[in-house]
Amino acid sequence: MSDDAEQSGGGAYVGLFSGGKDSSWAVYRALETGLPVERLLTVHPAGDSYMYHVPETRLARLAAESIGLPLTEVEPDDFAAGDTVDSGDQGDSELVPMERALEAIAAETPLAGVTAGAVESEFQTSRIQAMCDRLGIDLFAPLWQEDPRELAEAMLDAGFEITILQVAAAGLDESWLGRTLDRDALAELEALNEEYGVHLLGEGGEFETFVTDGPHMTRPILLEYDTEWDGTRGRIRVTDARLGE
């Protein structure tokens, strides 16, 4: 795993990409440091997942268009994560469609590595690293084990505009759905971290996000949506999304 601009074999990089803040930051940092990111790869889980960001992954198409990179989309069967008995086996099986997609890309063009937005999840990162080892490519993970507050500040300083899509944690009520993750929200998350242990970046699944604009994007993404709330958790359902001017 690397968090700098080292390259393996001079090939292209693929951004493992959901459109959320972490995967977007990994792609942005790779581009900023000179890695040849030539494609994005999005997995669209049909249901719950141990390995992947789930809500509104279809928005990745607009994000890829704004970034200016082609997008490969993977459509696996329902992972049935809610029925799993062994989380380790579940994580391994969920990675298979992504690995096959990367193998197909590598058959067409030399592949040097992938970018990933892992922050603290050893469960996910160890599996992505093992996949990269099998494929003989590098893993660029610039968020890995970095300070969450410093990462959040860096995203905001860079000009990332981040929308909260889903919440599932004590202290995060319906008012957070569709909210912009700005400095005011970050200050509130720090208070919730102290009171409830909510991660500042939502690393434990406490909240999920989507980047609607950033310095690596040519046009902002405009969203219209409805909200769904069941009393303890909720999400937005995008009804319309388009590129602005």
C-alpha cells in the first residue's frame, strides 16, 4: 500500500469510486500527485454490503462525467449481506465482481494500481490489498490511518462540497439528511463524537456522503430528493440529478 505517487510498472490507475467523500478524495489526491488515473470503477450493490458504499451509487455516472474520466460499472447479484454467518467469507465473496472487472481492464491496458478511500477499516483494506497483491498492482490509499479531523479540514479547504445521503447513528436525526458537510456540521459532529462516539468521517457507517463539487470536477452536480426516516435512521432518495453550469 502506498500513500504517495509511486507507480508500479508504468501503467494506468483505476479509481475505486462510489462518489462519496472518501473515494473522491483518494481520486483527487492521486490526480494531484501525478498518478495516471485513467478510469473509475463503481460497484452497485443490489442490497446491503460489507465492502461497498450502498446509497445512490448511480450518481457516480454524473461525477465521472464531471471529473472527465470513463466509468466502468459492476452490477453484482444481491450480496445477501444481512443473512451472512461469516463476515470474513462475505467480504471475500463481495470482492470477486470487482476483481473480475479489474482483470478485464488489465487485459485491455497495463494496470499499475487502484485508488481507495479506506480510512480505518482493516476489514475492507486488508481485502483490497490482498486483491491488489493477486493482481500484481499497487494500492494508493491516501486516507489510510490519517487523522479524521485533518482529513475533513483538508477536504473542505480543497473546496469539496459534500452532501450527507444517509445516517444511522445516535445523535444524527432527520435534519442531517441532505445537509452539507461544512465546518458547522463538522463542529457538531465533534460534539456527537464526544457524546456518542460518532466518527467524524462516518467511518463506521454512521453516515454516507456524496461529493457534488470539487476542484477535480468541471461542473457541479445538482440534486433533488425526498427523505425517508424510520425513527432511528434514514436516507435521501434522489428524484433528479443533473450537471449544473
